[in-house]
Amino acid sequence: FSLFCEHTMLAGFVSVLRARASPSAVKLQVLQSLSILVQNAQRDTSLIYLLSGGLLNAFFDDPPDLVNEDMLAYFVTLLKGIALRLDGELALLCLCASSSASRACSTDCDSL
């Protein structure tokens, strides 16, 4: 997970998921990988990294086309995985008062 964080892969994953030109198979694999990451994150700092910075919020604001059943299944699995791991403190990372607040968030791993 440290390499994932060090190389800011979350931003890359979200970019692939939001890009209209990304092939559906690639989006499906990225969504599956994110679901697995969330389910297997064992440390609180890992979840903090995934939820901070507003990257997942931006993805959830504009999700990929969920007509494909597999895409829908992985999207629901990702949401469920996040929801099951939330507590009062982690839930605060998911809240943004406005779109400018989400842009102001930092995705720097060094702050963890």
C-alpha cells in the first residue's frame, strides 16, 4: 500500500475511471482493484489516505456508466466496503461543505 500511496496511484485510478476515453475493461479492472484495496486496508492511515483529498468524492459525484452489471457490482462493493469501515472520524473525511472545499484538500501521503 505504501507504493500505491507514494506514487499517488489513487489520483491515477480516479482519472482513469472518470475519463470517457478509458476502455470499459480498464475501468472495470481499476474499480475492482479499488474495491479490493478498501476491503483489505488494515491500518487506519490507509483508509484516511483513501478518503482524504476528495478524490473518491469527485469519483462518486461523477461515477462511470453503471449499465454494465459487472461495473455496477464492483461500484456497489466499493461503496459497501467504505460504508462498513466508516466510523465517526472517518465519516468526516467524506463530507465536503462545497466543491471548493474538496479542491482544497491535500492528497499528500506525507501528511499521514
